[in-house]
Amino acid sequence: MGTYNKIMEWFWLCVGILIIVVVTIFGIMEGFDRWIYYYGLSVFAFGTYFMRRWMRKRMEKHLEWMAQQKNQQS
């Protein structure tokens, strides 16, 4: 499960960067008045990246805590 979470983190980070690059290119070519709203999608992608990262680290700490509790009981 940890590998999947790391892959998805990288996916959302790459999607956020890709959206910024594409929207900026189209903004330069066609005008930012039409494309400025699509930067919101990059905010969503980066938000998803940071949320997944935070949850993964939280899960790892919880698993460590559970392992320590199990060792203390034995």
C-alpha cells in the first residue's frame, strides 16, 4: 500500500505541474482572460498531493505506534 500511495503522490504532483505549464502556454497563445480560471485545477491537484502526503505520513506514524504497542504487550 505504501508504494501505491507514493506513486499517487508523484502522479498528483506531476499533474499539478503539467496543468500550470499547459495553462501558461495556452494563456500566452490565446490570452490569459480565457485560461486564468484553469489555474484552479492546479490548486486542486497540489491540494490533493499535499493531502495524500500528510495522510501517508500520518498512517506511517500510526503503524509505528501500533507496532510499539504490540511489542510492549509481548
